[in-house]
Amino acid sequence: MAGMSNEKQQLLDWIESDRDELIGFLSDFVAAASPNPPGDTTVAVKHITNFLDREQLPYRLVDPQPDMANVVGTFEGAIPESIWF
């Protein structure tokens, strides 16, 4: 693609090389029960934390209620920007 940055091409190459793993992870995540109401995210959170543990990536859980946790991870990047999901 004309004018594509090196970083963007690296990202696209990484996505393509791990395509099957990414599709599997996201398919399983979307299928994880997290009904709202009542807002129980236990199964979805477990899916994410299992992945982060396996990849040895740091995270913490913020849980306003025991069955409604949020996963918070901090990762260093090349530029000092923050992205929140």
C-alpha cells in the first residue's frame, strides 16, 4: 500500500501471522457469557486473564462488585499515549 507507515505494516504483518490465534481468542471471548442484566462478567474476565497469564502480561482487576470485574493492563509503547478500552 502506498504511503503506509512502517509501524502500520508491522502491525498488519503481526495480525496476519497470528490470524488464527486472534480469531480463536476473540471468538471465544465473544461467546463467553456476560449477561446484562445482571452484568456478571466472570466468564469473560476469566478468558482474558487466562490469556494474559499465559502471555505473562501484567494486569489488575478492578471489581466494583465480585461478579463485575474489569481487567486493567498497562503496557509500555513507543510513544507516550494512553488508550483505554
